[in-house]
Amino acid sequence: MASLEAISQIIDTVSEFVFASDNVLVKKGSFKELGDYLQRIAPILKQLRKEKVSDSETFNNAIEILNREIKDAKKLVQECSKKSKVYLLVNSRTVAKRLKHNTSEISRAIGLLPLATSGLSAGTIEEIERLRDNMQAAEFKAAVSEEEILDKIELGIQEKNFDRSYANDLLLLIADALGITKERSTLKKELEEFKSEIENEKDRAEAIQMDQIIALLERSDAASSTREKELKYFAKRDSLGTQPLEPLQSFFCPITRDVMDDPVETSSGQTFERSAIEKWFAEGNKTCPLSCITLDTSILRPNKTLKQSIEEWKDRNTVITIASMKEKIQSGDEVGVLHCLQTLQGLCEQKDQHREWVVLENYIPVLIQFLSEKNRDIRNHVLVILCMLVKDNEDAKERIAKVDNAIESIVHSLGRRLGERKLAVALLLELSKCDLLKEYIGKVQGCILLLVTMSSSEDSQAARDATELLEKLSCYDQNVIQMAKANHFKHLLQRLSTGPDDVKMIMVKMLAEMESTDHNKEILFDSGILAPLLHLVSHNDVQMKLVALKALQNLSSLQKNGLEMIRQGAARLLFGILFQHSLPSSSLSEHVAPIIMQLAASTISQDTQTPVSLLESDEDVFNLFSLISYTVPDVRQYIIQTFYALCQSPSASDIKNKLRKCPSVLVLVKLFENESLNLRASAVKLFSCLVESSDEATILQHVNQKCVETLLQIPKSSSDEEEIVSAMGIIRYLPKIEQITQWLLDAGALPIICNYIQEGKDKDLRNSKLVENSVGALCRFTAPTKLEWQKRAAETGIITALVQLLESGTAPAKQLAALSLTQFSKSSQELSSPMPKRKGFWCFSAQTEAGCLVHGGVCTAESSFCLLEADAVGPLAKTLGESDFGVCETSLDALLTLIDGEKLQSGSKVLADKNVIPLIIRFLGSSSPGLQEKSLNALERIFRLLEFKQKYGASAQMPLVDLTQRGNGSVKSMAARILAHLNVLHDQSSYF
């Protein structure tokens, strides 16, 4: 019966173990594994309780082992549920050994059951065997992280490494292993519980070991408050006196005569500095330097007692030095301050404990003050010392936070020489680990800009530190905005891509309002800003759409960006918004339209061999252009400007042809009368593009007398030079039919046109297009078919202006001027007045002036439009040397009017006097077919005259022969005819 009771107790204990194992603070997995094994044992025990059990010694022994070990396991569970987490962690190896022992013993006990009990089923026996094998194979040991912690604890105790940073690192590892926060208050609480646990420890040996662990961990920042550390430090300092002590004689190495750092004892019992005695042995010496006793060179025992005494002596003197030097630093001159700082830096470099004493002596405010010193060496030493003091020291960081203008002083060093900048950014990087300081650093004026500049430094370490600090500061939205304003867009892009909507709104609003340079805009696009912005344009929130569109408008003004937007399909999205007339989206349209206009402007001059096209189909063109009929004025203006830009792009010809077919073109003409001067100007400019090269029928559909009158009002009322140029361009390209010309005359067009020509001839090339259009418009009034119009034009004195334009105008202006002079000259013969006859006896009457050398009568520039009287022959001859074939050809036309009809003899003489004939001969070799043909026709007539054939025939012969050999049919025939005049070929030559 006793066995049955024991079995029932075991079953109950198993249940209690499994329940309690959920609450263990460490090694949950290991306890669960053992619990699973015990739960598999429970059914076996329940079966045994039903069977007739044996009362053999083996059976009772098995039950006894099970009872003992499972109770011990239950006790372990309870301990691991109640004791301090830190205590359990440092005892994790012991816990693992106990678990292994319990599991091993339990597996041995259940292995005895089949031997001591009859009646067990085969299935139960198989389960017992499997269970035993599983438990015997089970491994319970400390986790890797736990082993790492235990190894560091052992190493720290062994080497007496009570360094604060070592303890801090160790405590952080413990926090990670225990799964607790790294807040100082949490860590302090855990340490207090650990200490309390040790105070109750009865095992003396374990208590000593735990005391050593506590001594190590108490060096951490979390172990005590700043106030507690100060009290402890000052109590120690005040007990030491104020004067450093001389070293004891035993502290000196007999070999080096210096105070020892690592004293070791030889086999003779004498103590030396380790490095000195090792060098003694290495030089072949086998005896003691003092006693000359032969030594066992393999024996060097650390003299821990002496080493500890030396360290205590050094620490005492260091505390006194640090305390006494503070006053010297504050009151000393520049040289003295520098010396003290060098000493202080050396002490800080030696030990972490020294750095802690410097902090506790409240050196930080004193050091911060020195950052405003003019001496660069002083500032550099201060930065080095501060960087060492704050390294992994929250207390030091908090002290800096309390000093007025501390961060500002450090930031100022970012703008100084490279060495100082490097020290300052390293210090700020360490300070940024403190949340309070991290938030403040970015707020200091100029800090972000200086850091962004440093992130591109040639010094790799400075650049890395600046980049890392920017990364840390990017947790604040305002800092990200400042970074973007300094051309550092990485974090802005991250926010726009992955941030919440409220943050995206802040970032995109900044982009919309930022006054960006072209360089900034290019960097943003190269960094990938377009995709997130287009995503925001598709956002459901209208306000988000608006701000994103403003940002795109800001960035799309750069041509490169505009082209990239078109390539990535942004135009399609924008057109979609613009065409949604059913939505209350006028405000959206007002922001979309200027973007589309800028995209169009970006297509004007493209370097690529495959031009980018904004409008992909006829439907796009017609849909967009149709909006000028019924959208708000601003949108209408942007659409017109869009097409104006496209009319100057590589696709201009195609766009113009499509627009001419649109019924909405009539709206442009109506807008000539619009009250909005900007809208009117845009309409005039676009219509000017469409009129050029347009057929007469198309123009006449849109232009009437009122339109002409309105156009002529523009030069009087507009301050937009480009609008005036465009208005004059429309007049220039209007069909040259009598009705339109009469409308222009009636509306006073001629004085306006002539005035622009006369004003423009003396101005620079800025007004060249206006002059060109004005001279082009004049041509309709100089046609020889209407003498009345020619006379009205000449009365304005325009012929003189045209001649002057031959010398100062652009190539197109010269060509058009020559054309008008040609047309004027064709009427000269008819208008030249006969010479008056002498009255009475000719020998007694006054001698009359000679008539015109070409026309024979009385000529003037105003009355007969004579080129000679207008002094036009010289300027026309000069233009024959121009590189533009059009100018040469038109000027030649004008000059050849002088040899028309019966004027051949007199006109040729004038041309010869002005050296024109050699130029005509030169044109025989021109690559311009028009010049060749006109030159041939002129020479064919001129060489009919013996005088000129003899004078110029020889120089013309070779070019003419060349033309007979390589020219086309008509050219070859004409050249041969001239050669016949020159008697080089006979009249029956096959060339004819």
C-alpha cells in the first residue's frame, strides 16, 4: 500500500511541477522539456496504480528515486520562479546541472520498472524504453549568451577589471539575456534584488563568489545614482589629504628604477617589472640581478599584493592631482592651461576610473568654457577630453546637457579646421546617444548644414561620423526638413515613401515651398523623388494631391526633370486630373496646368536622338486644346502656353498641323480682345506659330477686318515685347491678297511697321525678330503691282532704313530688306521723270544736272525708288559676300533689276563700278542652284556687251567650262551659250 501512496504522490508532484514550470524566470525551454517527459511518465504510473504491483526491492527503489528526484525538480522550479533574475542567470550552469541530474536519475528509475513489475503491456514497456532513451539523451546546459556572460564575469573577477565601461557592457548583456529593458531604473532594481538575495545566502563560499560579482556590477552606471557616486567619491577624496605621496621603495623595479606596473616574483623571491626581467632572461642571463642566485627562468609569479598596493598609491595621487588641477586650469595663463589639459588628457586615457573622477569633480562646465578660446590647441584638447568623458557615460552626457550653450559651443567647432571638425563631430555623435541631447543638437543654428557639408568630406572618418550623426538626427521631422534645405535628401525621400500620411504632408509641403536651385532639383530627381510624389498625386485626400502637385510644379521647371517626368508617364496621370471635368477639381486643374506647361517647355531643346513627346496621340492634342474654350482663365492661359512651347519643339510641325484642324483655333482669335493682357499675349503668340506656313484658306477662316484692327492695337497697348513680335508675325504671314492689305492700310499698319524697322535698325539683336517680322510685313506694300502702296511706303522714308538694314540686320532681315528693295526697283524705270529740255539757245542757257546713270531721267529714293539714289548698290554688293545663300540670292535679284530690259549697258557699268560682276562670276561655283542659275542668266546678258566680255570673260571662262562638264541640262546649255559669246565654243556646239 505504501508503494501505491508513493505513486499517487509522484503523480501529484508531476502535476505541480508542470503547473509551476510556466512561471520560471530562466531556462523556460529546459523546464518545459523536463515537464514533457514527466507528463509521459504520469500515464505509466497511473497504470501501475491499477495493477497488482510488486513489493520487490527493485520496484521500491525505482519509486523512491522517482519520488526524490521529481520533488527536487519541483523545488528547483520554485527557486527559479522566486529568486532574483540576475542570481538565477549567474547560477545558470548550476541550474542546468541540476536539471541534467534530475532527468538522468528519473530515466534510470523508470528503466527499472519493467524489471520489477509484471503485467505491463508490450506497448507500455516500449514507451518506457523510448522515454528512458529520450531522457538519457537530453542535453541541459547554459545558453550561448549565458555562457558569454559567465565568462566575462569570471574574466573580470580574475583580472580585477572593475572598469565602469566593462561593467556597463556586462550589465547590458545581462539585460538582453533576461529580456528586460535597459532603463537605468530597471537595471538598478534587478541589482538590488540580486544583492538582497546574496545577503540571505547561507553558503559562505557561494556568498564570497557572489560578493565579487556584485563588486564588479556595482561599477556600472545603473548600480548607483549620480548623487550616491558623488558622496562616495568626495568622502574618499577628502580622506586622502591634499598632497601626493612619494612611492615606497618596494614600488621600484631594481632593474629599471621605475615604479612597476606589472610586478612579478622570481624563484629567488625578488620582485621585478615583468617586461624588465623577461628582457634580462632574453639576453641570456640565468641569475638574479640582485642576489646572483641561479633562477628558474620559467617561474614568474604575479605579485598581486604589491600590484594592488601600487595601484592604490597611484589612484590616491591621481585623485589628488585631478582635484587640485581644476583650480589651476581656471586661473592659469594660456601656457598653464594647455599644460594642465595635456596632463588631464593623459590621465583620462589611462583608466576609465580616472575619467569618472574627472566627471565627478565637475570639470565639464569648465571644459565647455574653453571651447570659446582663440587658442586652437586648447579647444582641440578640450574636445578630446570631453569625447572620452561622455563615452558610454550617461551621467557625463546629462551634465553637458545642463551647461548653457554647451552644444552651441561644440557645433561652432564644426565650422573650423578639419582636425577640430573631426573631434567635434565625434563628440556630437556620442552625445546623440542621449535622447535629450539628440533632440537639441539638430536645433542649433547651422548644425545640420555643417554636418551635411562634412558628410562629403575627403576625410573618410569625418564623413562617416557626420553621416551617422545625420542618420540619428533624422528621427525628428524638423531635422529632415533642414537636411533637405542643405541638399541632403535621403531621409526626406524615406519619409515620403514610407512615412505616415501626416509626416508625408509635412515633407511634401516643404518641397512645395522650398526655393530650390536647379542643382537641388536635379539631385532630388536623381535620388528618386518622382515616384513618391506621383503616388501622393494619386492620393484620395485632395489636400495631399494639391501639395504634391505644388511640389511637382516646383521641380518640373528644370528641363531635365520635365523630360524625365514625361518618360516615366507622369503626363498621363496629370492629363487624367485635367480632363475630369465632372469633378469639383478646378483647384487641382490650376495646379496641374502649369506643370503640363513646364513639361512642354522641357521638350523645346532636346539633346537626345529620340525626342520625347508630351502628347502621344491626336486625341490628346484635341482634348487638351479643347479646354481653352471653357476652363478658368489661368488654366486656359497655361494650356495655350503649353501648345506655344510644343510649337517650338521637335514635334512642332505635327502639332501645328493638328491644331490648324481644331475648331477651337477660333477661340484664340477671340482672345485677342480679352481683358486679361497675359491671356491675350499667350493667344497672340500661339496663333502666330499657326499662321506661319499655313494655307490662305485656313487663315481666312479665322481672320477678318476686326481681327486685323485688334492686332494693330497690340503694339500700342502691350508692354510684352514677345507679344508685339508675335502680332507683327501674324501680320507678316497674313495672305497677300488685296483685301487684307487694304484693311491693314486703313487701320494704319504702314506707319507702325515702318517705325519698328527704323527703330530696330539701330538696336541690338534682342529686337531682331521684331525687325524681321516688320520687314516681312512691309513686303506686301512694296509689291510692284500696286504703285499706290509702294508710294505710300516710300513716303515714310523706309527705303533708307532698308538700305541701312543691309549692313546691320540679321540674315533674314537682310534678305527681306533686299526683297523689298528689289520690288521697289522694278518700278523705278516707270517712275523716273524725263530730263527737262533747255529753253532758248542752248549755248546761252544754264547747264542742267545729268540724269540717273541707269534710268536716264530724274530719280530720287522717294519718288522713283532708285537704288542708285538710295545708295543701295554698295550695301547690296557687300551682302553678296555673306555666307547665307538666301541673302546673296535676294540681293543679287535687287542688283540685277539695274540691267533689266534696255538698262543693260548703263546698269552693267554701274555693277562694274561697284565690283559686282566678279562676285557674280564667283557664284558660278556656288553650291546653291538658284545663285548659279541667276548668275548664268546675268552673265549671258552682260557678256553680250563687248566691253564687259573683254574685261571679265577670261575670269569667267574656267568656271563656265566646269559647268559644261558637271552641270545639269539647263545649266550646261546656258554655260555653253556664254562660252559661245566668249568665242570659246562655236554656235553649233553639241552643248546647245
